[in-house]
Amino acid sequence: MLAYELKTKENDENVIEFIEKVENNRKREDAYKLLEIFTETTGYEAKMWGDSIIGFGSYHYKYKTGHEGDAPLVGFSPRKARISLYFATGDMEREKLLKSLGKHKSGKACVYINKVEDIDINILKELILQSITFLRETYPE
């Protein structure tokens, strides 16, 4: 049986070069703001994951199905439509914090925002830290 190949892997692409290619000026400025917030809050250096995710830190997960891989602890991606924020899934604290985040939409794995000024930066920082804590407890090294 073929092992599932994870598309989103950490790589050596340059984060700043990636942000510079973001066409929309406001999105590019927001990407730099988020880069600063995530770097400061996590203490991790930003790394590219796949071709469009800026991730911070990493963890190794293994599901009961046997599927396993590596993923960033937290991250974001300045996509064309919206900015995607990546936090841990399955964490109940996340849902509580999201109520205070500000204007956003959330899916299973992502939280989508239009612009940084729509959200509360302090809540964003709490979400980042909570996500890291949750993943460190769920997937200890």
C-alpha cells in the first residue's frame, strides 16, 4: 500500500520573498503584521510549509488510523480571497477565544479574516499560545 504523501511540508523557500509576491498591497502589509505577531508570540522562526503557508514551530502527529506526519504548530497564509489563520483543531478553548476575536469565519482547521484590523490582536496572541499549548499536550515529543 502506498503511504499517503503529505503535500504541505516545511521547506527552505524564503518567507519574505513569498510575502513580497502577494499582489494586494493591504494583504501584503497584513502578512508582515502577522509575521511579526506570530514570530514574537511563538518565539519560532517563520518557515514556509508547502507553497503558501507560513508556519511556526512544528509537531509530529499520529492518528489512530496510523496516518502520521509533521505540521506547523500555528501559521497563516495570505490567500487571494481571505487570510487563513491556522490553529490546533479539536481544542475547546479555541472556540471560546474565537467569540472575542472580531470579524472572522471559521472552518474545521482554519480561521479566515479579511484584514488584521478586523480582529483583536491580543485575542490572536492568546489563540496562538493556546494552540501551541494544546498541541504540545496532545502530541508530546
